[in-house]
Amino acid sequence: MAMSTKPARPIFIIKRKTSHGAHHGGAWKVAYADFVTAMMSLFIVLWLLNTSPQIKKAVAGYFNDPRSNGKQTGTLTLGSGESVTIDKQNVEQLKEEIERAILKQADLTKLSKQIEITVTGEGLKIDLIEDKGGTFFESGSPKLSENGVSLLNLLSIQLRVLPNRLLIEGHTDAQPYSSDTGYTNWELSSDRANSARRLLQEDGIGSDHISQIRGYADQMLRVPSNPLDPSNRRISLIVQWIDSSHSQAGIDLPPADATSSPAIQGETKRPPSSGGPHRADNGPGS
């Protein structure tokens, strides 16, 4: 008996699509971006309202001439490339700029007590004061320590954009220099000031911006009651007033000689013939 053949039943595959919520689009991103931009603009306006006239002029100068080739280091250069002259009206701004820059450096913050910044008859004076073990120079040597190099590098950034000339002084305590070569505190104070000058010039301060190098040995003690106090050992960087008429009477420092030539690489190693300060102004045949 023949078996009956039935056609195979077709197989149906049912695919069900799951629906999601409607797509929100990117409109919210545009709105959020507008909000952030508005907030940024608000904070910029609030910041400008509380800044000094020099900074306002710098910002205005940038927008008036955005392709200006003037250096924009720090806040003491105008957007037009014109340097801001330091005088008695804005010297506090430079003082605060330097103090803030030092505090931002972790390795220099701990040395803040050994850095004094004061306004004198000659200009803004920055004292780098040694401690017992030596802070900015190796003990008994004109060689700068790591801390001395770091601080002078930082100062050069703030000072190289200024048209003001720079005067550098070296001081020691009354402890005699122990050497049989005739090298004394006069040479040491001058050499330390010259070491600072060389590094500043390597960092961009022009030779025409250095007015004088002075070595005083122990003739101008910071602590006269204790001639051996370590703080008597120091170097001083003085940002001089542009106009010599700004100098005040009664200051224990003589005004810078406008006719003196800038110091150059050589170092004088002769003690002075008189009791006055040993000048390390260098030049051919000196």
C-alpha cells in the first residue's frame, strides 16, 4: 500500500521590533554651550572691573591689535608691545607680581622669609638674604645654588620686559675670607653680584639694562649690631626709577651714575684703595 505524502508546512519567522522613546536631538547642547559662553563672558567682565589700569590697557591693546608682535610675558607689557615703566605709582603692582610668582613655586615658597622686597629712593629693591648654611650661593663661593638659579630665572621673567635699568649689589658679613691668595670679602661680594648678572643676561635681560654692579663687602651691614649675622650676606637687585629726579634725599645709597658703562663678563679681583664701596664696573683695561 503506497504511503501518502503531505507537503511540508512552511516555517514562518516573526521578528518583532522594539520601539524606544523619541530621540531628543541636540538642541540642549546648543543651549548649554550658550549658557557656558555667557557665564565666561560675565566672569571676564567682573575680572576686568577689578584690575589695574595697566591690565585694562593691555587687554584693550590686544583687541585693537591682535597680531601685535609685542611680548606678552606677565602683566606689565601692553598689548601694543609697549613696556610699562615702573614708577612710584605702579611699583606696588610689580612688587605684588613678584611675590605671587614666588609663592606659586613650591621650592621657593619655603624661602619667602629670605626674600625682601622694598621701595627705596633708587627704586624697587629685591634682597636675596643668605642663611647660616647658604641659600642662594654656595658657602664662601660666588657660585649660585639651585635655589639661587631658580629664583633669578623667575625674576628675569618679570624684569626683562621693563625699560627700567637694573642695579645689582653684593654684600658679605664681617667674617674675614679665609684664603692665602688675597681673595677677600670685597672680591666675593662683587663676584656674587656678577654671577647674578650673568644669569640674568642669559635669561634675556639685555646688557644695556644693567647700570652698575656694586660690591660692598661688609661696609653696609643689614644687622649692624651683629656684624657676623648670616643675613648680612646678601645680594640686592634694584629696579631703578626711569627719572633720576624721583630719587629721594636721605637715602643711604648713592644714586646710580647715569654715565657709568654697563658691567660685562670680566670680574675685578682687587680690593679697593679707599674705604668706599668696591665697584665692579668692568671694561677694557679695568
